[in-house]
Amino acid sequence: MLKIKLYVKNIMNSSAIATIKLPDEYQSSSLSNECAIAMQDLTVSCDFSLVGNDLPPYNIDMKIQDNKLVLDICNTDIKKRHSFILSMSPYRRIIRDYFMMVDSYQQMRDSVTPEKLQTVDMARRGIHNEGADILMARLQDKITMDHDTARRFFTLLCCLGARRGDGI
């Protein structure tokens, strides 16, 4: 399993997430670098908590199974495991659009003005924000997170979707 775990001795570490694991096959995703950065960012600093009384830090396993996003979350004491299962259907179009913007940016990078590249990048960020907003809304009764944390989780969702080829 792809696993990021950072041991930070600085007591200012404000992350509620101790580890995040994705299945091994996602290491070769076209977004593997972005995925690794998102995982590292989430384990260093994020605003994330389960609704209820399980306290952080959490260990998170994230995968797609039977066309559903599966989040297995437990606190580091492993007293109780929570599984959240979400249909991938609401994300399929957004993930496809996101990859179209990433591909457009890559194709245009060497042949257009910086202003045109900025326009494509702004569109990509807008789609990324839309995906993060949907994720936050669908989990609002179960998990609280800020928008930056949701954006990082959407990046991981794109990595999972890209590897499966979810219509992308």
C-alpha cells in the first residue's frame, strides 16, 4: 500500500490525520506526484474530524470498490473503525472535466501565452473546487473538514479515478 506517515517532532503539527493509505496500484497514476503531495499535506496540516466523539489523529484507508469510494477511518488508538461508502457517480463528470483541463494545460504549455495558460489553470482550479464542495456536502453529517482539506481529498479521489479509468 502507498502510505505516507510523517513523524514530526514539532508540537505545532496541527494535522488530524496520522496516515493515509491508497492501494499500491495507484502509485503509477498520472497524478502520482500530486497524490503524494496531497497525502503529505494532509498528514502535516489539515482541518478534519469525525462528527461525534472519536478524537484525532486518524488513520485513513481510501479506495474504490464496486464503483464506490470507500473511506475507512479509525483513530490511532484503533478503538473503533468507521467506514464511509459513497457512490462515484456524482464525481465522474467532474473528474473527467478535471483531466481534460490538466491535459489541455499540458498540451498548451509550450505553445501559448502565459495569459491563456492562466485561463486554463483557473478553469482547472474551478473544477477542483467544485469536486471539493461536493465531497464536503456529501460527508457533512459524518466528517467535518475545511475547503483546503477537501481539495486535497479530491486530488486523491482523482488519483483513484484515474487509475481505474472511470470514463476518463
